[in-house]
Amino acid sequence: MAIAVYPGSFDPVTLGHLDIIERSAKMMDRVIIGVLKNYSKTPLFSVSERVKMLESITAHLDNVEVQSFGGLLVDFVHMNHADVIVRGLRAVSDFEYELQIAQANRVIAADIDTIFLTTNIKYSYLSSSIVKEVAAFDGNIDAFLPPLVADEMHKKFREQIVREGKEKIKR
Ligand code: ADP
């Protein structure tokens, strides 16, 4: 048994992510979810909103905690005295990128391994970007997200519609 870090953007966290979290929590002593402060992407949810949602939906898992981080993933792993990085694989397209990152991480931190969990087949198509695209066109996102996260998405898009409406009136 070991301590794992499961890093990602989680913008928003989907049922596919939650499945990986629940499965790794069974295998590990502790799982630390690392929410990436990713300055190159413009996120839909702020880091603190993402942390809060992850905390709520993992409240039933005693050995799971949520933190945010910036900078190098391996530094975050060392800081938490963790042993492994967990990543999810949906398709061959994930594999190429993930392999490259895992190998680069091994070069800069030889003591840290990356383990891959294959997706639960029912979530193999699911990504945060797909959810955002469907939501942007007012499609039904309830099958993709934990209910609490779906509610937050609906709220976010309603806020956006109101904001855009106000901007149009100003113009
Ligand atoms: P990143 O920006 O780091 O790719 P994501 O939030 O998109 O962050 O994904 C975090 C991790 O979760 C990645 O390892 C990704 O492959 C995995 N993941 C995302 N969606 C799924 C899914 N439906 N099934 C299994 N793993 C997934």
C-alpha cells in the first residue's frame, strides 16, 4: 500500500474521474487529489471551486483528500511524501501523451512511478471538454457528472447567460 497523487484539471470533475478516485482509494493508503492551477488554460471553474466540488463528492472516502498545486507535479508529490502518481487512460490517444509525461517525470524524479488505471468502459468517451461543449449548447449533462457538479454547471451557465444579457443591454 502507498500514498498516491491523482493530478488533473478537473474542470469540472466527471463521473469518469470519480470512478478513478474510488478505485485508487481502494488500492492505496491515501489518495491526494491534486487540482492543477493551470495558467495556460482559461478554466470554467476557479481552482477553489474545483477543490470544493471534489471535497464534496469524495466526502464518503476517508482516505482521500484534495489540494491544489502549481509548478512541477513531482515537487508536489515529494512535498506530500507520496509514492506514485495515478492517471486514467481512456484510449490510445491518451496513452501517447501520458507515456511521454510519465517518462519525463521518471527522468526528473526517479523515485516516483506513474500507475495507469484503465477507464471504466461506461465512461470511456467522457471528458471535461465534452461536458463543457454539451453544456454550452444547453444539452443535458446529468449523465456525465455527479449531481452536485451538474448543479454547479447549470448555475455557472445561467450566470454566464445573465452576464452576456447585461453586456448586450449595455451595448
Ligand atoms: P488533465 O488536464 O491533467 O488531462 P483532466 O482533468 O482532463 O486533467 O484528467 C485528469 C486525469 O483523469 C487524466 O489522467 C485523464 O486521463 C483521466 N480521465 C479523465 N476522464 C476520464 C475518464 N472518463 N475515464 C478515466 N480516466 C479519465
